Amino acid sequence: MSQNKKYPVQKTEEEWKALLSPEEYKILREKDTEFAFTGKYDLHFEDGVYKCKGCKTPLFESKNKFESGCGWPSFDDALKGTINYEEDRSYGMIRTEILCANCGGHLGHIFDDGPTETGQRYCVNSASLDFEKE
């Protein structure tokens, strides 16, 4: 993962590997993506807060989650100041990558095709999230 930015939470790659499962590490630290419709939070709709799997920073509230049909958890807004946005030109596309502002963990991408008044769809990997029930 590109570490050109300094984030409040800094760990060595060995520390990240000890903290995260192999799948979580590939997604959060190496910017991989889980297969659509396989993540545990895709169709999860309990009240609570979704947090970064790497550093436990609250990122999304359940009130902002919606069923997008894309196969990944989708939110129309994030908690203020918790997400960093970077241009992603991988795979021949131009997208906006979303990263945890606290640890730099890759979460997914944001798109301007959401069905709510924000028009946003934060498309997030379940493996990059933890959930805290309200």
C-alpha cells in the first residue's frame, strides 16, 4: 500500500499481518477487493455503526446504509472526517478510492450513482469493516 501520506495509526506490515486475517490484509493494506455478494455486511441491516477493521474508527452509520444490488455494502454518506479520497486509475478505469482517514486502510470506492438525496454510493468491502450493534 502506498504510504506517502502519514496517518495517525502507523503499523509495520508485520503488525498489520498479525492483526488482520489474510483476506482483510489483502483488502485493507494491498487494495484488493472481495468478490461481489460474498461479504457478511452486504445484506446486513441492523442498527449500529460500521467501523474500520484495521483501527476501529467509526466510519458509517447504519441509517446511511442501503441495498444497492451491487454485491457490496453501500452507504450514501460517511461520518464527517473519517474518509480520505484518492484518484484510482487501476484496471483501466478512473475511480475515487476511499480510505480510512485514521489508518489509511483501503475500504472501497465511491460513485455518483446513489439513489438517495446525496447521490453518493460508498461501495465498501465487508472485510474492511467491523460492526458495533446499537
